[in-house]
Amino acid sequence: VLDTGAPYLVMEHLEGEDLQSIVDRGPLAFDRATRYIAAACEVLGEAHALGIVHRDIKPSNLFVARGDRLVVLDFGLAKLIDLASSVTHDGVVLGSPRYMAPEQIRGARDVGPRADLWSLGATLYHLVTGRPPFPGTTIESVFSEILDGPIPALPDGPLAHVISRALARDPALRFATAREFALALRTRPAELDVRFEILELLGEGSHGTVYRARHRNGGREVALKVLRGDAQQIRSRFAREAAIVQRLDHPNTVRIYESGVTSDSTPFMVFELVRGRTLAVELQRGAMLPARLARVATQVCKALEEAHARGIVHRDITPSNILLVDYAGDADFVKLLDFGVAADSEAPNLTFTGQTLGTPRYMAPEQVLGERVDGRADLYALGLVMAEALTGTPVFGGSSAIATCAAQVSPDPVPLPPAVTGGPFAAVIARATAKHRDHRFSNAAEMLAAIERGPADRPFAAPNVERRSRTYVVPVLVAFIALLGITIVLLAVRPWASDSRSSPSSSGTGKGLDEARLRARLAAIGWPPAEVTRDIWGRCNYMRTRHEAGVFDGHRREWAFVVLMMCDSDATAKSEAKRFQASYPGSWTIIDGDRVLLAYTTAPESGIADEAASKQLADALLEGAPPPPLATDAAALTAVGLDENHLQTRLVTLGWPPAEVTRQDLAGCRHTRLRLEAGTFQGISHKWGDVLLLECASQELASSEGQRLSRGFPNASITVTASKRLLMVTLEHRGSAKPFGEALLAP
């Protein structure tokens, strides 16, 4: 309130124009009109959930801001119209009355959310026809038409039934919610609705819509992508995307089950439904640790290696097209998405001369210039993605696409920030992002090998540098910490090739700094073992997990982590301890020979990192005696010959062959997953099933995995054998998992 007593509001400043101004120039295309109304549905749905009814939805209150972003105006300011003051004069255009629901006109006390949906229906009619649905010249005539007149002639096309339902005079006959209205706007051929139950709208672009759907025959949930629009080039590109993805079969590439065209010529694709978050979303939380980035980047390289070998260039490698999903215990399992602009050496080029496709800030110079590209353009983009992941900020953040493209084609080197040029992957990223394609990695396999070698202390392009051999002990696979509060980082041992360096196991035993002791101590102080991720940084191995909240010594800690580093020498350990302490003020570090324990947690209740609390945690972890070795859960199945062939044979014997097999090597265990479709076991029908076989490097590792999986999948049947192998079975009906697993283990 001002000093004068006058109330005021401070609101967002918007640049653009309202839909009334836009439609005054002529009707909108169906796709554009439905996109705006669907956006309004999203806003109104949130408002209705809060008990707010707008009561004044009309074209002039729907504003299109920069970036084609729809904004609903005058929220909370709408009021019942004073008819006495709304008498029109010659030349005055009617406002709200033309968009008032019948119950509003009647003065009903229970005007609810469906009145807003009626107004949206009237607005949609106006947008696609260029005229309001009730065009009376006076308020009285408009109200008469709304209450008693004939329903206006509906526009031809797929929106007729949507508008008809929205404009029903009886609120009970309209859409029940804004979400239901929005789903109806995503028009689909009837035959798709017959085959699929639409469960959720997952995303929408200018030319297509993606739904979470359930196949009515079999019950499998899928991602259903339906094309909108009639442009021949768009339809051709959509069909080519389907053909490209069907040729790919890598675990790190999203799988396609089916594609086709409906009887009314609407193209569609059916993909595997994968749940996760994109790398773009993940980077909103901050930069990635180098070792975690390495795990992500190597998987992208593997997916690209297959695509490039089959003549396919993705051309749009961005953080938004890299999906991180939780699969087989790996929270950063990669699925590469969206081959919609991919180039295919086996198909005609759909890009016209001078036309560029992709996202400017990740496009290689030759791609910006519209030249023919090969797989090295994808490696350039991946290099930029890696640099962005290490800093949390895009390398090319120009204010416009034109400025970004100009920077890409400039002969100057890519402006990598110091955090990248001074980091562990400086050489890899510098080579991948070389402006001239001949100076980059020649293929994805070469880039993959460079990333897997880990951090290098030599500059890019240094000639004839002798390489160390890469003998690694298989890292120990880890287990989830079920607590909600602490991060544990433990390290596998990596033998170093140089004979002049001491082995990490040759010293550092005074305090017993090893994984087994820390796991036992965590359990003793109330934190059971967690999932541990193993990384390599410089000349040290370490492992790390992180959790957001938990209780230690009777006090709540907002977050914490623990790092155990095993280095190639005492000097390296001291150097790394100093670096970590500088990076994490408030941490507490204990150096024991070539090993380093770093604890970092918060003061009780305050949530602020505190050195005293960190020391308390470190001391607690070092107390107590080393635990006994882990025992196996079962030891009588060594002779079964448990492997994929055995499982395949047993499944066929049981009348339930696997529908899909995927294989992945994860931190010391070979994962073979058999994903089962609908089947019957012991007279019980199951819509789905899952069989996971782990073949591990050690018995302790197999036992550790059994403990982890039992916590993560409490309804599964898990058997660890004496042959360093583990079998996990999950079925739709949980009681069948154990007998099904026993049947699979039978000779």
C-alpha cells in the first residue's frame, strides 16, 4: 500500500502480445491454437488444485510472451460482471460476456473450475475460426445465445468434439478437469486409442506428442510418439527416425518396439518406456565429479560407436538428449534419445543446401556451415557436453543462436574454461572439440579409450608419448546405504604399472583404512552400507556415495560424505588430502601412509558444514576392530553351471522364454538381464517378470551385491551361490518369485 493508501502490485514485465491481437489478424492453425490452450490448461489445473477459479478467461487475458510462452493474465482479479456498467456502445467490442459460462450468467453461487473450461472452449473456437462462438451485438443477445441459442457451427477437423464438449451448457457434461481437457487436445487417431490406454502426457514439441501409454493387449507400458502436422518433410523425417532407431540395438540407445502409419495417415512410434532424468536436469543441481562424468561419457561413446558403425550420425548430442536411468543398480545408466535429426548414409539427405539441423551451442563448425557431417561432429558435441558437465555452464552461452553459430565457426579454439583446461579430462575435451574435424578423435572407440584411460598429465597432441599399461583390479561393486543422510566414498585398489611406485596395499595398515572396516563401522553407528561408486582421479582410487539427511550420534545431519582414497604413494596421498581440504572447507582429513580418509558432515541441526562434526564422524569410523569376512547366502549350487545358457534352457522348459536380453559390465560383475513378457507359472498368470544374473569377480563381491539388492528389491528372490554368482528373480505376483528362482536353478 502506498503512503496515499492506494494499493499496488508489482508484476512481471512481459514483451509480446495477447491472443486477441493475434487472432484479429486471422485464424490460427489447429496445432498452434491447441498448443496455447493446452498451456492454459496446465496453468488453470494448478490454480484449480488450489481452489482458485479465474472466471475471466478470454483471448485478451492469454498473453504470448517471448519464446512463444503462454501466460495467463489477471489471475485473482476477475470478479462478477456488473451488467449495469457493461452496456455497449457503437464501435465497442464486447469483452468478457462472450466467454462467460452459462452458470456465471445465471449468477450461480457454485461457479467452479468447469466454468473456466467453458471459457477456454469458447476461446479455442475463436482462435481456430477467427470469430467468437456467440457473436451477438449486445450483452442481452450474447447471453441469450449462450443460454438458449443453438450451439455454433463447429470447425471441421479433429477439434470439433473437443469444443462441443467444452461448450456443453451442463457443467457435468464438460471435461472434469483441465488435465482431461489438455489430453483431449492432443488429438490421436481412434485406432491408437483402441490399442493403447493413454496414461500421461510426457512431452510435446512443435511436431509431435509423446505419451505414457499401456498396451491393451499384454499390459506393457510404453512411450507412444504421435506426429502432428502435414508437412511432407516433417513426415519424412519422422519416418526416417523410426527406421534409424530400429537399426540400433545398443543397451545405451532407447529401443523402439513398433512404428507405422494409421489408417488416416498419422505416423506413430512405440518406444520402450524409460524413467529417469536428463543430464540437463542433473546439471541444474551443479557440476559433476570427473569420474561420474567418465561413466556417463563412456556410455554415450558406446552408443555412438554402434550408430556410427551403421552409418548414422546423431547430430544433436546435448544434455537434454542424454537420459540417466536407474538400471541394475547403476543410477547413471545412459539412454541416448532423439534421433530425429540424425543423418543416415543409407538414406536420402533431407537437409537442403544451406540448412542446418541441431542445437547451435553443441554443433560442430561443419554442421553450422551446412556441410555433410560424419561421426566426428557427434564427438565434438560430446566434448562440449563433457566441458559443461564439469562446470555446470555451457561453453557457448551466447545471447542468440546467430552469435553462438559465429563463435562455433570462428577459427579460434573453443574457449574452454580453466576448470576444464586444468582438470583431468583437459586433453580428451580439447581434442574432441578441435575446430578442424581431422584433428579430433577419428571415431567414438578412440574417444572411449581416451576417457577410460582416465586423467592424463600430458597435453593434447604431444607426439610419441609412452603410455602406461592399464591393468586394473576389478572394482568392487557396491551397496546402497538405506539411510537418509550420509555419503560414503570408498576405493578399489588399482595396481600401478610403474615398478618404482609402491603398491597401495604395502602401507597404510596402521589404522586399518579399508572398505570392510568402514562398512562395519557405519553399520555400528546406525548407518548400514550404501551404494558405493568407485572413481579414479589422478594417481588415487576412491569411491563415493551421497545422501541428503540422516542421524548420527543422536543428532540430525542434513548431509555428509566420506571419501577413502588409496594412492600410489604417500606423497600423492598428502597432495590429494591438501586438495580436498581446500575444496571442502569444514572437512576433516586423516592421512595414513598412502591412504586418506576424508569426512565431511554438518553440525547438529544447523545444516552447516562443520569441522568439529566432521572430525567426530572420522573418529567414529576409525574405532572398533575389522569385521569378519562376509559369508555367502548359499553354497550348494556350484555344480549347476549357472550361466545365461542354463537360464535360457530352463525358461524354455518352464514354457516362458525371455523376450529381451541385455548385458552390461558394472564394477566387477557381469550383469545379464532377461526381461520377461506375460507368462504363466504354477497356474498363476504374470504380466511381467525379470531375471538378473550377476557373475562377479569374487565371492565377497557377489555377497555384497546380494545384500544391496535385497534392500533395494525386498520382494525379489535372491540367491548367492558359492561360484561367485547371484540370481535375482522378480515376478508380478511376489509370492511366485522364490519358487520360480528355484525352478531356474534346477539342473
